[in-house]
Amino acid sequence: MAGARQPVPTPATGAAGASRTTATTEATDAGPVPAAGLPVVETFHSLQGEGLHAGRSAFFIRLGGCTVGCSWCDTKHSWPATTHPQRSLATLLAETQAAAAAGAAFVVITGGEPLHHDLNDLCRTLQPAGLPLHLETSGVDLLSGGFAWISLSPKRHRPPKAALLAACQELKVVVHEAADLAFAEAMAAAAVAAGNRPALLLQPGWDCKAGEQLAIAYVRGQPQWRLSLQSHKQLGLR
Ligand code: SF4
């Protein structure tokens, strides 16, 4: 869901993206950590580049697997669900605790499409790290896990579940063409119909001048919307 970022190895990982196959059960303050793992493309400590939390220190967990198939996707390497090594939840907790000690303000669970997986155990396992959990999702699946912040980036070709429209804190629509603006308004209206009033953001597609011009002009005339830029790419971060 997020753009590519520069991995910063944490003491627990050694090297970001390294294979993990540990499958033991470990005790934490929140109870025993389930032995199960998840396919992880990479983990890294960087800055959140986009959305309302842009510019803040964050620890990213990018899960493998996505069937949404966006043509402009910048993380197509994350799409296969089976080629990325399984990393145990205990290992992810250790990495998150190390990132917290190094200054991370929150954790971003991204992908791929992270909700292709049941995130309940992951969220519960990460609780002892004491960091708020953020989710970046297209919303095509049922919501699992518990999050302090949900960034919903719905896609025209795979509209989101109503439950995600009702639960998200920010609605972030990628803009390439005029039809994306109409879709953004339809999603905002659907969120209101679901009883929610998330922050509304338009994000131009990367290196898409038409999308930039459309989004800027629209935000200028529609003050309920805010421009979101992929600042991590502009800065050369991953
Ligand atoms: S949902 Fe996200 S990861 Fe999946 S194809 Fe679309 S942009 Fe890429």
C-alpha cells in the first residue's frame, strides 16, 4: 500500500527483509505469542511519507500478498503471497520493540494488502511494544485486528467494504484522472452514510502530472479535501 522505502535494519532483524522461520511460542506481557507467522516482504524504520501522519517516525511491517491488481502499484513485488518468507509474530514483536527504543512513534502495517491476512494475532502480539498500530489498506477484505489509525485507500476497480469506510480515520484516494475525483466524492459520501467522517485526502499518482493538476485544483476549491504527497519518494526515502 505504501511506496517503496529505505530499509533501516533494527537490532532484532540484522538485515531488513531477512528470512525468518522461527515458530516457537514465547511469553510476553500480553501472554503467550502464537507460533504462527506471516509472510513479510520487509520491515524498516523510516518516516511515514504520506497521509495525515506524514513526517513522523514510524516502523513499517510490509506483508506479502495482494490480489487487488492496481496498474500503477509501486510495490508489485509484494503481490505473491507465498514467495515471501514467513516471519514469526515473536520476531515481529522484537523488531517493533527495537524500533520503539530507537524512536518510532507508531507501527504501520502495510503491504501488499495486509487485510488478506487475519491480523488479530499480530495486533495482539505487538501490544507489549506500546506503539499505536496503523493500518494501510484498500479495504477489499473484512477488517481484522485493532488499530489506532486506519488509512483507507479505496480503488475504483475493487471498491472497499462498508465496514472499512465506517472504521477508517483517513480516506486517501489516488488521483490519475478526473474519474478518480468523482470516485473520491462517492467514497466520502459512502463513509458519511456509514456514520463516519474521516479526513479526506487526494494523493496524485506518482509522476502523474495530470493527477497532480487535478488534485491541486480540486483541493483549492474543496476545502474539506487535503493534498497528500508521497514525500518519502521526493526525499529519496523508501
Ligand atoms: S492495493 Fe496496494 S499493494 Fe495492492 S495492487 Fe493496489 S497499490 Fe499495489
